[in-house]
Amino acid sequence: ARDEWLQKEIDELEHVLSTNLSQEKKLQDEINQLNAQLNAQDDFIRSRKAALAEVESNINNSRDGFLNLKGQRDRLQDERKSLWERENELSSEIEKLKSEVVKAEKNLDHATPGDIRRGLNSVRKICREYNISGVFGPVIELLDCEERFFTAVEVTAGNSLFHIVVDSDETATRIIRQLNAIKGGRVTFIPLNKVKPPHVTYPKSDDVVPLLKKLKFLEPYAKAFSQVFGRTVVCRNLDVATRVARTDGFDCITLEGDQVSKKGGMTGGFYDYRRSKLKFMNIIKQNTKVITLKERELEEVKEQLQVIDQKITEKITEQQKIDADRAHQRSEEEQIRRDIADANKQKKSLSNALEKKEKLLASVRTQIEQLNANIALKRAEMGTDLVDHLTQEERNLLSRLNPEIREMKEKLMGCRTQLVEIETKKLEIETNLSTNLLRREQELEAVKSSVESEALSAEIELKEKELDEAKSLVDEATEELKRVSESMDNKTKELKAIKTENDRLQKLREEYEKQLQKEAEELEQLASNTNMLRAKQEEYSKKIRELGALSSEAFETYRRKSIKELHKMLHRCNEQLQQFSHVNKKALDQYVNFTEQREELQKRQAELDAGDEKIRELISVLDQP
């Protein structure tokens, strides 16, 4: 019966052994599979780290390229800023020059006679509308000279400055017909094909200079200028001009505009240089030339601005491309880092699983060894005699140990219960750890891996450069604001001073207006008194004429008398004159007039008598045979 029981135990142990063996094989296969997966994960992590290094290198290169492009763009923007300032400066200068040209043209128009000005404008219009060529322009536009000769040239030429030089008389005829048709004023033409300049020999003296030699003009117009200025010389002073005009027969002029004609006439006096036509024309020419240069420079600046704008646009486009590439590479970097993190997580999970499998395999192998040992022990026990070999001491020990075994079994049951509870808590903690804490750790690891030290230092460097640039811009803006504030303060002070001066002038104007009004009233009173005194003067003159002619002594006799004394004397005189009211008061004047008439009649009678005598003598001579 014992052998059967042992055989039964052996069969059960062998069944368990076979199960454990199959479980050992299964665990070994799983361990091999986990090791293969771990090796695959290691290879994957190494490949992803290599790809990450490449991507980080590309990102660094992109950052360097971006910084280089940013530096080029900033330099181009600084250059564009300076060109903008130059453009604004040129535009303001051109506007100022154009306003000066317009002002000079208006002054020249005011200094030009109306008909001539209208005729010149009409000629320009006719040439433009009918496309007439061969018109070179007025003399004033074709000549140039030093400023000190302006007065001499203007006085010499007079209105000849506005004579229009043309190539032939046919051109002049065509224009004159059109002028007559539109009634467009009067113009004098100088046709070069008809002009015959005079051949003159200028006097050789340091005090005399031919005016023609001081003028600058093109050679084709030499005939026209010889016609206008060929017979005039510039003299040092008026005495030299008088001598040269008398001896050499030239029209002479001084730098002050005093003229001496070869016919003997002299013209001179003050000449207002401020209204000089040549000065206005010189301003127009010089400013027009400068405007042309400035406009050409402005066009060059605008072209440079267009080129720079195009370059800046290209740099910005390249920066945008680099930004897009960097964003793509960063996203790729983040994806690689996530892949590495996931692979590490998977590797860790596989390592944990492998560790558990290895522990489980060791436990299974231990159980197998125990089962083999038990089976061998059972097999060895089979066939032996069933004899109680226990001693009394062993029996007593067995009796003492049985209760302990039961107690130990109860403790074992309790421990198993606690083990189940602890494993349950462990499972809950592991679940929380895997679902929350590990996930949070992975997120933090991903953030940490996405912000590497090199990339962070590069970003810090970039941001520091941008901060420095922003600070420099702020400093420039602060300086500009300071300059503008100082300028505003100065302008405010100037405005305040101007306002104070304006108030003072306004008060002064009011005082002057009051004074002017007062003086106007006084002037009106004086005018009234003047009219009254003139009326009295006429009345007294009439009375004096009625009195007849007075001797010169009468004026000196009563000059120092006061008005009161004169009135008394006049009153006494009037009373005395009333006694002679029947006497003819104009008798003396009539006597003088009659005496003069008698003398004149006597002279005429004597002339008539002398003529009668001459006639009688002629008759007697004619009557002789």
C-alpha cells in the first residue's frame, strides 16, 4: 500500500515535472525572444541617435545660415535707411531749387516787357506745336559771362537780349506768320544765314576790353553775338570811355553801366542789380543744371533702393525657407527624440519583463530540481521495509513539532493573505506609476531632450544678439527723441520769442494806427486850413492886382510887420482909399500898357516908313530908261 501511495506521489510529481519542463522551455523561448527584441531596440536607438545627431548638425548649420542672412539683411537695411535719408535730402533740395527757379522765372518775366514776354512764350508754343526746328533760343539763354559784366551786358544789349537766334530767315518767316495769326506778341529774330558781323579792330589798351571777348557762347552763334556786342568795348572808367568813343569811334560802357556812344551821347546813373535779367537767367541755368544732376542722383538712389529692396526680399525669403527647414527639422528632432524615448521605454519594459521571466525561469528550474529530488527520494523509498526507525527523542520532537507545524501553517495562510493584499496594493501602485507618474516622467524627459544644451545656448545667443540690436535701436531712438525734444524746445522758445515780438509789433502797430489816425485828422485840419488860407491868398492877390503894380520896396517895407499892425495899416489905408473911390484904380497899369503899345506902334511905323522909302527907291530905279 505504501509503494502504491509512493507510486501515486511519483506520478503526480512527474506530471508536475512535465508541466514545469514545458513551462521552462516556454520561458526560455520567451527570454530568447525578449533578448532579440532588446537587441533590436538597441539597434533602433543607435540608428535614431545617429539620425538625431545629423538633424542637430543640420539645425546648427541652419542657425548659422540664418544668423548670417540676418546680419546681411541688417546691413542692407542700414544701407537702405541711409539711402532713404539721402533720397529725402535730395527731394527737399530739388524742391527748394525748383522753387528758386520758379521765383527767378517770375522775376525775369516781370523784368521783361509784356509784348516780348508774350512773344517768347508764343514762339515756344509754335515751335512745340508745329515741330519747327532751327530755333536756338533768345540771346540771354545762349550766353554766359562773369557776374561783374552782367550790368555792362544788359545795358549794351537792352531788349536785344531777347532776340531769338534762328538758323535762317525762312524759319523766322514761318514763325512770324504764326505769330501774326494768333496775335502772340512781337519778337525780333536774328537769322544766322543773313547776319554779316562787322569787322572791327579793337584798340590795344589795358583800360579797354572788347565786350565780345568776355562772353561765353557756342561757336555757331558767333555771328549773332558779333551783331549785338561786336561794336562795344568795356572801359575802366567814364573818362576812358569818353576818350575811346571820341578817338576810336566805339560804343563804350563801364562795369557800372555808364554808356558813351560813338555819336557823343552819354547815358548813366543808378542801375538796380537786384533786377538784373542775367542774374535771374544765371540762377535759372545754374539751378536747372543742379536740378538735373540731383534728379539723376535721385534716380540712381531709387535704383539702388530697388536693388536693395530686392536683395532684402531675397534674404527674407531665404530666412523664411531656413525657418521652415528649421521648423521641419525641429519637428523631426522632436519625433526622433520621442522615438528614442519610446524605444527606451520599450527597452525598459522588455528588460523588466526579461528580469521577471528569468526570475520565473530560475524558480521553475528550482522547482524542477526539487521535483527530481523528490521523485528520486520516492523511488529510493519504494521497495524498502516499512519499519519505524524513530527514536524516543525523535518521537517526542515530532509530537512537539506537530503543533508548531499547524501554527506555522496558520501563519503561512495569514502571510499568504497579506501577500495577496500587498500584491493587490503593489498592482494598484504599479498601475498608477505606469499610467501617471511614468507618463509624466516621459513627458518631462521629452521636454528635457527637446531642449538640449547646445540648442538652448544657440537660442540664447540669438536672443542676446536680438536684444543687443533692440537696445541699439532703443538708444538710437532715444538719441533721436532727445534731439527732437531739444529741437522742439528751441522751436518753442523761438515761437515764444516770435509771439512776444509779434505782440510788441501789434501794440506798436496799434499805436502807429492811432498816431496815424490822429495825424490824418491833423492833416485834414491842415488841409482845411490850407484851403481857407489859399482862398484868402487868392482874395488878397485879387485885391493886390486891383491895386495895381507894386514896387519891390513895398514887399521889404512890410515884411517885418506883425499881422496886427498890417491889419491896422490896411484899415487906415482902406479908409483913405475911400476918399479916392472916383479915381480910376487901373490908370497906372493902363498907362504902362498904353505906353508899351505906343512904343510898339512907333517901331512898326518906322519899319513901314523904311519899307516905303525902299519901295520908292526901287520904283525910281525901275522907271529909269
